[in-house]
Amino acid sequence: MTGLKAVVRRGFAGGGGAALLLAGLFAVGGGTEPTTLLLAGWLAVVGLSLLLAGRREHLTVGGRTFGWPRVAAIGISVLAVGSSAFGLSRLGQFAVGSTMWLLTGLVTLFVLGYLVWFALECWRGGWHLDDAMFAVE
């Protein structure tokens, strides 16, 4: 395993573990409101997929085998959709055109663009980034 690949995989494992911990905290301390349970479920899906991508070279689902970059791409895609929905839902709290409204909208769009780009990099196995970083052994 190359050095950069090891760093990326450890980052996925650590980020996945952190997301699972956060999901557990929301599930235990957040009550039974539907939005809290939805948030905990979303974080659990993201955390589990990133943890699996960081720890397993291959994952078999329904008789089909996926390499770790594809599993990571799915987790990052779920993260992109959820974080964008959360960011856009917060726009209603601010007056349209205010500084906070514009800042929230810009940050949401930037994060969405970055996460989509990185998910595509993982799915394709290195489009603009080094191919060795996404090698499946």
C-alpha cells in the first residue's frame, strides 16, 4: 500500500468512526423526534460506509464485490446529499439576501461541489488525483 493510499484509508476509517460516534450521541441524547432520528440514521450510513472503506479492501453486497474506493464514493455521496439538504434547510432562518444567508448558501454550494468531486474521484479510481491512491489490491 502506498503512503498516500494509507493516509486516505486511515482518514476514511477515522472519519467513519467519528460519524458513527456522533450518530450514537444523536440517537441516545437527541430524543425521538423524527428529524433527530433522520440525522442519526444519515450519520450512521455515512460513518459505516467510510469505516468499511477505511478498513476493508473489498466489500461483497448481494453477491457483487466492490473495492474500497467505490464504498467510499457511496459514503461521500450520502454525506454530500445530507449536508446540502441540511445547509439549504438552514437558509430559512435568515433574511433573504442578508450576509448570513449568502454565507450559508455559498458554503453549502462549495461543500456540495467539493464532496461531489471527491466522490467522483473515488468512484472512477483517480481522475485528477494519482491512480495509485485508489488502487485495490
